[in-house]
Amino acid sequence: MPSHYQRCINPDCRTEFDLDARLYVCSRCGGLLDIERREAIDAASLRVLWQQRRASLDPRDRSGVWRFREFLPFTDDTQIVSLGEGNTPLYDAPRSADYCRLPQLKLKHQGCNPTGSFKDTGMTAAVTQARKLGARLVVCASTGNTAASLAAYAARADLMCAIVVPSGHVSHAKLAQALDYGAKVLEVDGNFDTCMNLIRELAEDESVYLVNSINPFRIEGQKTVAFELAEQLEWRIPDHLVVPGGNLGNSSAFGKGFRELLESGLIDRQPKITVIQAEGAAPFAKFYSEDEHESFVNEEHPQTLASAIKIGAPVSWQKAWRAVRETGGSVITVTEQEIADAKAIIGRDGIGCEPASATTVAGIRKLGIKENESVVAVLTGHVLKDTDYVINYHSENLIAPGDVQIASSFRNSPIKVVSQDLHNLQDLQDILKIN
Ligand code: F0G
């Protein structure tokens, strides 16, 4: 009997499906699906085994996802599709820590993945499953990073790939990646949520495989980041883990990862998982702030310069809610100004990230966390993912939705120099106003 199966997360349904059933939601009630294991795992020796694998040259051990394969729903003979994802740094960040008045702040930089975002840790699992199922065409809707990631993994797996993106709302860098990796890119006149609806209809055809984070195999890959982080912290779990929220797959995955670590006895407590949304694209934060938490209302017209998280109808909100609720975390919003300033501060630590990632540091500053508490912020994408935003900020030209000028509080503008004026150190000192 296979070690894993799929199960509806709805407590009133809980219908089970085989691992190879090509479903994205429960065929009975429409609920999201979790992948569950049949028998508890004997975790006693795993910490040592995982550590030993770091010195191995086996491609599965070189991957920060497949190194933890005891917790993944695949057998040992599976042909994996990998680009050596994961193994991302956990940084001290003194300037960001000062900015948040939290000396123990650390930044887990998922932008250091092969295609520059956290999506790769999930995509390696989803595309491996696509190949296992014999899919012909892999598809996704995307604000850009999922597109870049899928395009790369589909190329590695030699699968046809089609991507649906909101026309004019994806950064050049992300679009460039998807095109270069050979994906067919469909630019649609609508927002991300329009694209997501279109692609879900398309995926009703058997030969098409959808790899947005509604796909539970994506979540399986992404949950291993919790394992890697716990290992990097020598299994001392931080008080808080803070992530940006868009379609809410990432927060769901961290929730599942930490829960499984706890259940298997590898850790003795979970971090509080807190999700930060941009103020103009914050349906989850609105839901969280309601007293009864009864009705989830989508945001019809999401707005933010952090284009990665410009999402009004997050497909995984129920799983993310479970993660926040189970761990005692929260959900808050940050303004465009707060995102821009936090991003610039993270940059000053020598750690570039994209705007969506900076919601974390902006949010942590506002959360009221005590100085002696430990916090890990997850940076989800690399600074090179959206350079227009960076240049506009530093040249005092960043305009937020509603025509609001962002103050470039930490600007670092380029200095125009006439070549004749720069001959020696004194000239340089005069230009830079230093002595
Ligand atoms: N940060 C970045 C850089 C992202 O690209 C995304 C999502 C998120 C945060 C939000 O993560 O959706 O799991 O809550 N980007 C998706 C995409 C939607 O299409 O690339 P989430």
C-alpha cells in the first residue's frame, strides 16, 4: 500500500483519494487537499542522516528539498526533476534588526533559489509529480515568479508549458525568465485572479496539469523549508516566523512543515506564523480582523506596487488560516510606504529582495514583538526580480496606486558627474561630500 494519500481538509468531509488521482480540490465538496502519510515516521535518526547527506554528491542530497525526502510523498525510485533548489542562507541582518528594534531578527532568503524565488522548492515536487503522472502540458497562472519557476522546471523535465499572466503587471525580469526557458506565455487582459480562474477551467482536461499552490504537491516541496530552517537554527525554533501573503501557499506550507516536525518529535514547539499583506490587497487580513472569522470576502480590485502579491482571491486561504490559528500567529497589513522603506533597509544589509518580500520586515516593525523574542522573516524573491521598483525608489520616482508619491526616505540616488570634474581623490571627496 502506498505510504501517502490525499485527503480533503474540510472536517465535515475528509474524503480520501489516491496519490495519483489528478485532483486539485476534493471532487466531493470542493475543499482543498492535503497529502497525508499512513503511518507515523520514525524520526529518531533523521537529524543525523539529513546532516550526513550534506556531504553527499547524490543529486537528491544536493537539493535542499529532496534531502528531506522521508517526508515527501514519493518513492525512492522516483525520477526527480531538480535544479538544486533550497539550501538558502539564513542571514543575520543588523540594520534590519535595528530598524525593527529586534536584535534577534534573521532573514531566510528564499530569493537565493535557482530561479530567484521560493517557488522552486515547491515546483521541483509538482513537476516531478507531473512527469510521474505522464502529463503532456503543465500550466499555471502567475504574477511572475511561479511562471519563471515552472518554465525552468518544465524545461528540465522536457514538458510543454503554458503560463497565464496579467498583461502589463508582471515585472520584466520574471517575464524574461519565462520566455528564455521556453514557456508559452499568454498575457491576459485581467488581474491574477482572472488568470487563476481561466487556468482552473483549462485544468479540467486530463492531459493538463496545474501547478499553482492549490496543487498539494507544491505545498509538499515548500514545506521542507521549515525543515531546513529548523536545522539551520540547530532545532531551536524561533518565536515568530513571518511571511508575505498573496495566494497563501507559502504560509500554508510552513504551517504543514512545522506541524509535521512537531508531530514526529523533531521539534517541541512551533513558531507563531504571521502573514503580512499589502494594504491594498489584503482579503486575508480583513478576514483575520473579523470577530467571528466566518466569511472570507475576496478583494475585487487588489492594488499594490508589490506586484507578486497583487491578489484578491487567494486560493489557499483555508490552509493559511489553519496555520495562523494553530500556531497563534496573526495577519496584518502594511502600507506602500512601509514596504518601500523596509525594502531599502534590507538592501543596506547587503541582502536584496523584491517588494513583496519586504512586507515581512515592514510588518515585523509594527507587530509589537518583544525585544528578547526571536524572529525569522522569509524573503521570498530576489532584488533583481524587480529593478524598475528599486530605481524608481532611489530616484524619487516611485508612484503607488492612487497616484501617491512614495517618499524615498532611504534613497541612494546615482550622482551625475562631468568627466572633467573627476581626476583625483580630492575631486571624489568633494563630489561625495566626505573628507
Ligand atoms: N513573495 C513573492 C516574491 C511571490 O512571488 C509571491 C507569490 C508571494 C510572496 C506570495 O506567496 O502566494 O504563497 O502567499 N507569487 C505567486 C506567483 C502568486 O504567481 O508568482 P503566496
